[in-house]
Amino acid sequence: MDADLDLLLIAVYCTCDDLLPAKGKNAKRILTDAEVVTLSVAQQVLRISSDEQFWAMAPHRLGHLFPRLPKRPGFVKRRQRLSDKIEALILEFARHTNGFDDDLLVVDSTPVECGRSVETTRRSALGNAAEYGYCASHSRFFWGFRLHGLFATDGTPRALALTSPKTGERDVALDMLARCHRNGPVTVIGDKGYSGRDFHAQASALGATIVRPRRKDEAGKEPHLAPIRQCVESIFWTCKDMLNLEDHRARELHTLRTRLAAKFLALTAAIALNERLGRPPRNLTAYYA
């Protein structure tokens, strides 16, 4: 079976339709909740950050699947109300991947920039939540949030967290480990920032062994982690390049949350479908080409 956007959206819709509770009939409601979630995934796979542009394109690109569409404001409001369910569906699709029970995980974080000009930081509705932080890998300061992720090596999200850039990576990693589903002890590969005796002891109490590169002030021979560490860099690159992670265009906190959740739902659904079709897990080219 060939992989394409229609097949991915049908798989997403069928799963959502089975899991989401049926709503009472409403004469004004054209789309079901499952259809709203499916359209949200389609928007992210097609890499269209603007709701206006997506809604102008949807009848032509997706009209054969959605012959009736409401007005754009109605769709946006419905999508916002379904943010909790979209996040829950990420876990459900993850259950159908090979990485859901993997005991080798990778952890890292990446900036989610929300503005660059001083005027933006003053006037944005995100001003009360976003903060300045420093990204060592890009050697620059940014204004926004930091997205933390705990992933299986095939790219399956096992736990996600959007925090202030001033929040410590180790504290967030412990929180994600506490929320992560696992059947036994896990090994977590991180960078040099995930160091510290207390952190390793707390992670061990949660059933996780932290493996990281050796710092310059530490003696001994460090493990060769480059191939595995490259996995998490590749996962974030997939989100940035194929799902426009850095071009979210959100101007409010709840909008940012919903759009990020839809991006990772699209990624997880694509991984689950690719593994069923025998394709590389994070190959999304066939879905948006």
C-alpha cells in the first residue's frame, strides 16, 4: 500500500472516531470532533502555519475528504477546545509504535521562539508567560519557551513538556520520567547538561539510568554516544523542517499549546503508519509532497 496524505488522515480519523466520545447532535455543527482533529493534523503535515492560508487551501486540497467545512473561526474555536484530547491522542498513537515499549530513550530540549523584537515582547499576549533564555547549541539568546522531549529512538514521543527557558533541564527530565509509561527500568541518553549526583540518584529512584558524555572535569573514558545522540537531533530536525516547529505563528499561550500538540500528534501518527507499512519511521515526505 502506498503512503500518502489521504491514507494518513483516514488512519487518524478512524482512530479518533473510535476513541473520542460522541457528542449530542447539533444542527450548527458541521464537523465531528474526530474531523476537527484530523484537519488539525492535515494542517501540520502540509506545513501551513497560518490558519487563514490553510482554510483557503482546504476545500481544494482536502475537499474530497471534507466536502462540507464550517467558517474558519468556528474551526479554530473547536480546535482550541479539543487541545486536551489532542494531547491524549499522542499517547494513544504512540501505543501502536515499536518505540512505545522501548527501554532505550533519548532526552533533550529545543527553543520555541515566540518573537525577536523588543516591541513584540512588550505587546504580545505571551508576554506574561514567555521569557528570555540562552540556547548553547545555537549560541544565542531567544524569547519564548523551551520544549523538552523524551523520545524512543524511532522518534516516538514518550513525554513532552513546554516550560520557561529558565527552568532547569534536569528538573523537567525528572518530571517527564515520572510521567513516562514503561514496563521496567530504562536507559536515558542525554547531553552533558544532564549531570549531577543528586539528579542521577533521583532518576535511579524512578527506574532510569542516565548515560551522558563525560565532562572535561571528570576522569575516565566516556561511552561512544554520538550515533544515539544523533537520534534526538534528527527527531527535533524532523519537527523543525517537516512540521514547521519554529514557525508556529501562535500569539496566545493556549494557541501555542494546541499547535504544538497537533504537530506531535501528526509525527506520532505518521510513525505508527510508517511502521505498519514497513517504511522508515520518520519519513514524512510522502505525506506532504
